[in-house]
Amino acid sequence: MDTIPATETLYHTDTRLFTFPSATLVAITPYTPQPTSQHTTLHQFHDLTWTQGEYALAFDKTIFHPFGGGQESDVGSASFPSSSPATTTFTVRQVRFHKPTGAIWHYGSFQPSPVDTTTLPHPGATCTLSIDPTIRIRNARLHSAGHLIDLAMIDLGLLATTPAPDSDSVPGAKPQESGSGANAKPGKGKSGFASGKGNHTPGDSWVEYDGKIPEGWLPPRDIGDRDAQPHISAQGHPQASPAADPAVDAANAAILAALAGAGGASAPTKGKGAKPSKAAKTPSLPPIDLPATLPGLLTVSLHRILRAHRDTTTSASVLSYTDAAALCGGSLPVYIPRSSAPRIVVLAPGAVGCPCGGTHVGSVGELWKEGAAEGRNSAVRVVEVTLKKGKLRIRYEVDEA
Ligand SMILES: [Zn+2]
């Protein structure tokens, strides 16, 4: 069983490949109550629920994204039209990736169940694979949103370089991969946060960052207007300094007030880029209240990024280690072997890349929401930010397509 060949990952080629008519069955195994020497592989997934009457199937190639990288597995079916006496349909309930062999296992049951075992397909049989497109798109949107939040964290100057720990994961993905910031450059060489774990499960989606607030950090005062036209005064004159976004202004004011209360920081400066005072760099000052200020800032930044890139397309390419590192800000996380050819996703042209085995939206424009309230057109909504013991966790939701 452990000699099953690596499965070709068709889900990497096209997020919207919902059906594939010519997969070949390479292995079929009925449920066994206990792992045996022959079936240890099939039982090794601690989060798998495999039950009596079910089977595990492997194909030469698959459109099913397995559970991993923080992304849920696809569900769907495999239809064997050549089986006797009639079409046999296998309902795929869970999918797992076996890292040592590269094989992807599909767990589920034949219909009708219990199946007449004399009609079961044999290795070599051809079948049509179909996934549930609603689940796929939902998962791709939730997963891509994690990357998008990484970009917003970079936009805000909070995300730094990250080597992440090694662990089992889906092909090409980092452990519970969280998004594009895996190798984001630290904010202007200062300390900051690094990408950590992420989870893109419906109802429990979050990305986590390890580290601390960069020294002297303030949100960029002009972030809400970076891409906007110059403002025109009531008298019709262009204003020298565009008005900043109220959400950013509020965040800056709160931060500066906290700093001033702790020993005196200067008042917010006018115009672009409020500079941190010397007091802001004093270690004894109270920490900036990121959980309070970050949701609003991220909302501004997510809107800004989507507005700028909503007509572009995402890309994912298998590259040489050197080329992959260049696309990811100059280095790759430690869990990527130097001998490997990582798959790198770039959410929008010019954005920092990220090694990733997940499925993504074809364009970040799919996460742009027309007609949203207050001009915030992101379908990605930050619902909570927490900062505990050096772990900044951003919980989010994504509106349905
Ligand atoms: Zn991804």
C-alpha cells in the first residue's frame, strides 16, 4: 500500500476544474478497523474519520484538493461507468495527502451502500471525478483571503520575514499555510511580525503572525488615499495634502494619545507619514493596542489592495528554488528543501509570492464586493484581532460569491 505512486495534482492547474473524465484507479482498499502493516498509511491521519463500510481510493491524478494547509478537502464523487452491472458511484467524503509517497487518498463509500463487492472497480478502471463546485469556490475564497490579509499586513508595515516550522502539509504548501507573507520583508528593516499558522475553515478562519509591533510603528496616515485623486477644496483648489482616511486618523490619534499619556509624544503631524517621535521608540512606553486599531486599518488596506488589483489575475507557478526565492522577497521558509521546485502563488502582479499548495481565486477581483457600505468593497471582513504571547491572530469572514 505504501508503494502507491504520487498523485498528479490537477487542482493545481485550475481552481475551476470541477470535473475530470479520465482518471485511472490505482488502489482501492476497504476500511480496516485497525492499522495493519499493509494499511498504516490509510490510518495515519489523526483527524480522519474512516468508518465501517467505507473505502479508500487513489487515482493516477485528481481534482480533489486534500485537507491541509489550513484548507478543507474537497468533496464529490468518482463514477465508474464500466463497472458491472451498472454505473458505480463512489462518494468522496474526505481527502488526505500522504506526504512520504505523494499519494492522495479519497475516503468515502460506494452507492448504493452496502455495495455488492463483486461489482467493485479494480485498479486500472477509468472513472470521472467530480467535485462540489460550491465547496471548492468557498474554500478557495477563504484560503485566498488569508493571502490577502498578508498583503494588507505588508501594506501596513507590520509583516516581517518568516521562517516557519516544518510539518506535514499539502504539496507545496507551508504548514497550515496562511498566505503570501511567508517571506515578506520586514517593515523597513525593523522588527515586526512573521507569518505563522492559518486556518481557512468556514466559521473558523484566521491567520496568525508571530512577533511584535515594529519599533516606532505607526499606521501610514495616507493609506486611505494613496491611490485616490488629489482632493479639491470647497473653493475648487487642489489641496496640497490629501485628506487621510478617517479610520487611519483614528488609529493614529489613539496610538499617539497612548504614547503621550505614557510620557509625551508629539501630536500627530500633518501631511503624509506621521513620523514616530523619539518617545515612541522608548521601550518603556505602553504597547500599541493592535486588537483595537487593526480591524479598521485592515479594512482600509484590504479595500485599497482590491481596488488597485481587482482587474488582475492571480498566478501560480512551479519554479526553481532560486526563482521562487526571488519572487518571495529574497528567501524561502526553512521548510522548503533547497533541492525542491516550489509552487509559488502571486495574488496580484507585483505582490510578494508565497509557496503554496492551495486553491485560489482567479483574480482578487472575485473578493471585491460592489456596493458595499461606506466604500469598503472587500468581501473579506476582519471580525476580531487578538494579541497574546507574541501571537497576533486575525479572525476573518468572507462573504459568499
Ligand atoms: Zn495559497
